[in-house]
Amino acid sequence: MATRDDEPEGGFEPRIGRSVSLDHAAQLLGVSRRTIYNRIREGRLQTIRTIGGSQRVLLDSVTADGRESESAQPAAATFLPRRTAC
């Protein structure tokens, strides 16, 4: 059976260079590592497991989440001074 050179063997497509560590994802998004875990659980970030069992965040989901977070940021709150009783 002949295969083309651009076809992945056995249906496996390596994603080298398309994922980042959880710490790097946190740094890119400007959030804590705990927030990264929360966003993974919520489905906002997709991950893969390496052969060694480590979890890595897909870069496409990091950029999508970053764009989503920027558009969802509320405007700066305005605080009015508290009135005192006369």
C-alpha cells in the first residue's frame, strides 16, 4: 500500500510546536497556573498529553482564549465618593 509523503502515517499527526506548557500558557495569557487549570476544566482551553504523560495546552486554544478574554473585559469601574449623613 503506497502512502503519500504529506499523509501522516497511521493517521497520527504530530503537533510539534503547536502546544505550550501550562506555565507558558499562563504567562502568555497573563493569568495564574490555577486559572489555566480552571479554563481547561471549563473547556476554554484544549490540551494534549505527551507520551510521558505531561499535559500541554494547544496554542490555537490559547490565542482564541486570549482574544475572548480581551473582548469580555469590562470597562474600568467608576467609584463615587460615599455621602455622609448631615
